Amino acid sequence: MKTLFLDIDGVLHPTTVGELEYDEAGPKVTGVGVCALEAELARLVVGKDVDIVVHSTWIYMFDVAKLQADYLPTLGAVARIRATKRHIESRSARVMDYVRRMRLTPDDYLILDDAPKEFAAVPALVARLVVCDPAHGIDDPDVLAKLKTFLG
């Protein structure tokens, strides 16, 4: 089984997309193009044995059920959606905690993120990081090639 760690802003849509709003139901991210590349990622993982583990700051606002229902429905239909632990502050520490708990080897996982500085202090994670251009996310030939190679 493969594990794909997923940031959302700058990966599934440009960082310039989306507005955080609040109403009686709680927080929501709105705007044209929010998670626009979710279907592209779903096409890449369909038929693969893969867990999608959200390590994005979105986990502070939404649980897995809400993420899957409102933002990742196509992806959730073809892969298991999970999340790192919310109480761990840094992205790298959240990812490292998950890797340790699940006993993942480096070949088992890949990290998609647009913020390489978040991982700079952890060489083991830097080696598994695919840096997305925050204006294009996964819609980049180099990123797509790395994803396809990883997924097999």
C-alpha cells in the first residue's frame, strides 16, 4: 500500500483561490476553483491501493468526514482519506508522527506540498517531498510524472 500526504492550498488549487468564511454551520472555504485539481488526483489514484493523508492546515478546521464530503468527494470515492493528528503543530512533525505510527518505509509514501520550508529540518522527509508551485499545484508535468512513478 502507498500513502500520499496531501496539502491542499497550493496543491489542489492555487494559493490565490478560496476564501475562508464562517456561518452557523462553522467554517467553509468558498470560491471558484477550490480543490479544482481533486478530480485529477483521483484519476491518478483510481485502482491503486493508496491512502490519502491530509496534513494541510485544513485539518484544524475540518475533520476527515467533512473534508471528504465537501472538498474531496471524487478522491474519497477512489481512495481512503485520512488525516494527521491535529494537536501536532508543524506539518513535518505531523507527517513524521504518522510515518512512525504506521511504520512506513520511505518507498511507501510521498508528500505533496507547496511549502518546502516546512520540511527543511527533516532530511528524511525532504527526500520524499514533491514541491508544488503554489500557482499551479499538481497541474505541473514534473509533479504529475513524480506522482505517476510513485503510484506505479
